[in-house]
Amino acid sequence: MCLAIPGRIIEINGDIAKIDYGSERREGKIVEGKYSIGEFVIVQGRIIIEKVPEEQVKGWIELIQEK
């Protein structure tokens, strides 16, 4: 099992999005759906699989920072 961490899209070039995780940046392929800069997403296997609401991400980040 792996832990999927949400990241924010900072750049989109065609079907490739650059995602910022705070400590690093990676790329993910957009296979289906519409995504915009500033949205939070989950990426697995370099493929964007879903959007994550910002409210949910804030709670997750707070939880991680408490540890």
C-alpha cells in the first residue's frame, strides 16, 4: 500500500501538469478531465487520478505538520 499525497498544479503544458508538493515538484499526465493551475490533485504512477477539494487538503496538511 502507498500513501498518495495531494499536490498543487503549478503549470500545464498540453497533457502534462507540473505538481508542487512543497518539498519537491513532479510531473503527472492528464488522461481525462479538466484541470487548472492552482487545483490540488492526487497522482499515482505519474497519472493524475483525481482532484482534491482545498478544504480537505488543508486538513491533511495540518495533520501532517502536527507529527
